[in-house]
Amino acid sequence: MMNPLHIGTSLGRAVWPVTVAMMVTLAAVGCTGETDPGGTTTPLMPSPTGELLAVDPVDQIRGATLYESDGLSVLVPPKWQTKRYENDDYVQILVVSPDDSRTMVSITIEATDGDTNTVEVSSQIAFSSAAMGGATNLAQRPAQWPGWLYATAITATADDGNTDVVSLTMLSATHRVIGVVARAPAGTLLDSSAYQSARSLKETK
């Protein structure tokens, strides 16, 4: 089973040496930060400081089918395949192109009772692990995505040097922390079916 915090060359977010259990533990013990004598809370993790990533929701993809599972829905491009994995720590859904293994979407339910600090912790761990795993052109960015309470983004080139990646971590209306990664051959990501599919992700429950 794959660790979902990956921007490397495997499917999902799998290669980085970090677990969701680690993220949840960090969030539980420290995500609220420290409070000084004046009552000001210092966040455990810094907020992203890169250029804002504005995510435009997608409601239709020509020929796509709607996949629904675990209170989430996503549009699946024609002929793409979906796979669902589950263990004690997380649920992961993959939406995979039949033509190029680099082109895919990974959706992960990372926590079921989170807040903005949980999102920040998850994103920071993913960023650090990506750097250790050989990803390049890394940028940690604030994100704005209508339909989600809060979001952060990481953009990068995967460790194969030929795959562009955008990784978003969001807080849903039911306070679940959801991660979605879109991957496509370098130079094609923003116009790719993978990014379109990722932007169709919605919470349904």
C-alpha cells in the first residue's frame, strides 16, 4: 500500500519517507502552536509564501463519467481507470490514464477531524519529503479553491525530471483534510486531463 504523500515517480504520493500517521500525530500534539503570555498563538508551521494558485473548479469534462466514493466525487476522463485503496491511516483513490503512467490523479483522505493547522502540517511534511526525495522546482504556495474552506499547494517537477506535479491539500466543509495530486508530462500539466479531473473534485456528504 502506498503512502499518499508523494510527488515522486510512483503512483499516488508514495515514495517520500513520511506517513500519514506521522502527519496526524504532529497535528494532534502541536498544530495549535505555542501561546505567549499576551495570548497570541504562534502557528507550528509557517503559511505558504509563494504566488497564489487560483484553482478554477471544473464541472464538466467531455465524455467523462462521475466517480463517487467516501463522500467525494470526481470526473473520470474517458477510458481512464479508478482504483481505491484503504488502510487504518488513510483512503486513497487513483484516477489513471491508460496511455501514460505519468498522467494521473491521486486523491487522499488524510484526516477526518482537521483544521487549517492540520492542512499546514500535512503540506509542510509533503514539501520537506519531496525535497528529500529528489523533486525539483519546488514551490509551496497558498491556494484559493471555491468549495473548500482552506487550501495550500505545492508545485514541482518530479524526481524523474520529466513530470510536472501540483499537489493540493484542502480542508472540507466537514473538516476532513483531503489531498489531491495531479501529474502530467513536463510542460503539459495545466492543460492536461489530469489537472481537469483534479479540479472537478468535490465533497458530496
